[in-house]
Amino acid sequence: MPRPRKLLIGGLIGLAALVAGVALARPYARAGVLVARAVGAGGWPGRLAGLAGRETFTERDVVVPTRHGPMAGRAYEPARAAAPPTLVVPGVNPAGLDDPRLEDFARALAAAGLPVVTIAPDDLVAFAVTAADTDRIEDAAAWLADRVALTGGGRPGLVGVSFAGGLAIVAAGRRSVRDRLAFVVSLGGHGDLPRVLRFLCTGELADGTRLRPHDYGTAVVLLNVLDGLVPPEDAAPLREAVLAFVEASTIELIDPAAARPAFERARALESALSEPAAAWMRRVRARDIEGAGPLLLPYALAIGGDPALSPERSPAPRAPVFLLHGEGDNVIPTIETDRLAASLAEWTEVRALVTPLLMHADIAPATRLRDGWRVVALWADVLGRR
């Protein structure tokens, strides 16, 4: 039986179609289809979404040229494209292009007649947030804008998820693409990376309040600074052990039984570490935010200050910016969207929405009708910028 959340969001499709008038050709109908497919609505809502958004599409791998070398991408191409393509960039994730959430989102867009190209910048795949990946996103957006065969002469959109959300906004403000994009969307992204790193290490928010950070954040910070924490010969083995633990923790959320071998591999890698690398791995495994955070903070702040990593420290895009953030996010806190919206408002059009429909970069277990409708309305605005 479909969960109430899925029935509720799916019901928005019918309402969206009534508002839009004809169906898929209008932004509200396309947005309703997108949201219903993204949450995996079942039952009659899923069937309704299938009727409204039934474009056939093909998937193929592409190679995207960048100043740092070629980068793998994947194109989702509807048989009858309703708009120029959108470039979608996931956050830190070892699955890269094959992450199921990224694939589901891209397919939801393609089924609604919207072409998509996904990329997985090299450093984000390795859990690193670097200026090189901002370059890669910029180069990919410029490449897509140049692809007349894909864009039909129009302007592509750009969507970044999690840490890629902030990097995407920085990239969109650069000269090569700032006048060539239809919109920029940040899903759970950041405005100022040092501020986020401080939160992940201390739990302190920018307004002086506190929120316990997700323990995932400890591993992300450690992976970005471990070269300064352990001898050079121990850095690679520690990185491998931490990544193994993060992968096991991710699997555990979906299938606890399947996660056991992954945790055993992480423990085996830990047993081979020498000190102080072994001590750092013990902190990660114990999810010891309070113990690890203050030790990591000086190193984290030292690497996070590059303006290329923070939209609040970089030139603003000229394209309209849409900020969508999950309420109560404890990886990249919600206050980041509030601060970023205020920072960008002087320079470009900004629309921000904080919603209980999202967690960090995932779907929350329940929502109210008005919350679902607000998400549909925001995406309708995004999709109408063509």
C-alpha cells in the first residue's frame, strides 16, 4: 500500500494539471510530474504521473572536456524534448553517476520531457570539496551551452546537490557562463564553506544556536584534511578505511544485513593502521563528533577559505537562483540557505524554500499538502525559466 506521503504528493499532479490547463507542456504540470516521480509515488498517483509524464527517453554515457582533463557524464534524452537540457551535479558520493538517487532524479526530469546531463566531478566522488571541482562544473556548463545539438540554441539550467549546490552557484557566476544559463538550483547547498565546516566540527550555528551535526560530517571533514593529520605514508590507508566505513554506513540505511561485510572490511583496514591514523579511525567508527570535531577544526578552516568554494565569497550569477533546503538539515544546516539568499538578493533574483519534504539530499518520510504544493510551485517557476 502506498505511504500517505506518496499518495499526497501524487495527488498534487492532478491539481497541477488543472492549474496548468493542458498538461505536460506547462511548467506546473511538468513540476508536478517531476515531484511525484522523484518521491516514487505509487498507486493511482503513480499511474497519474505516468500518464502525464510518459516521454520515452534514452540514456548514454558522454565525455565532458574540462581544464582538469575529461570527465564522465551521462545524457538522458527524451524523444521529444520540451526544453533545453539541465546539468545536474551530485554532492560528495562515491557512487558518482550510478547513485540511484541521481539516476531517479534525472529519469524523472527526462520522463517529463526535460533533457538532462549528469556529471560526477572527480573530487566530490572522493569526498573532497575542492576548487578544481568548481572549475569542472563551470567547464561542463560551458560545454553544454555550446552544444547546439542538445540545447537547440537555448540556455541550459544548472542544478547542484549538497556541497555541489554551493559550488554550482560559484561556477554560474563566472564569466564563461554567467550570461548563458537559464537558472541555477541549489538543493541543500551551502553559502559559506568555513561556516559549514565550523558547524560540522562544533555544532555551532551562525546565529549562535546549536544543533548536533550528523556524524557523516566528521568523516567528510577528516577526508578533506587528513594529509595534515597523519604521516604521508599513512594518509592513503586511512582514507581507504574511512571511505570503507562511510560506504558501509550508507548501505546500512538500506539493507543492514548487506552492510555487515562492508563493516568487516572497514574493521580489517583499521586493524592495519598505525598510530595516529588508527586513533582517527577509531573516532570515526565511534561517531565521536565531540572528540574529533575540535581537533579537526583548525585544519578544516585552513582549507575552506578559498572563495571558489563559497558563493558568498564569489561573484553572484546573473541567472535566477533557486535555493531548496530541508528543514532541520544537520549536514549543511538550513541557515545556510537563509544567509545565502540574503547575500545574493542584491545581485540577482533569488527564490528560497525551506521544506520538511526534504532531509539533507533525500526525501523526508512525511509532509503536508501545502508543503508538497510549495515544492511543486518552486519547480514550476524553475522550469518556466526557458
